[in-house]
Amino acid sequence: MNTEYDVISSWRWRIAKAGMKQKDFAVNEAGITPTNLSLYLLGRKIPRPLTFEKIESALKRLGV
């Protein structure tokens, strides 16, 4: 079973697999700040449920 932490830890490689830089993904695809994305990836901050879904939706749109 995938936990929220497992999914968040997959974001880094999924963004790379989509051929995007984290900054570009955050701003252009997910509509969040690059700083917040970085904090999520480092485990220093947990995204709100709406933000989590926004990021997941953007990754799915990119096919990863």
C-alpha cells in the first residue's frame, strides 16, 4: 500500500522522467512555488490535500 510519503518520494524521479526541471514543473505545471516543492521533496513540509492532488494531477497529465 502506498502511503502519502511513498507518493511524495516518487515525485522527484517522476518530474525528471517527464523531462522537466523541478522549478519549471512547480511553476508551469503544478501552480506552486519552487520553494514549496523543494520542501515537500526534502520532507520538511507536507502538502495540503488540495496541493497534493494538484501535483499528482499534473504528473499524470505529463504521463508519469
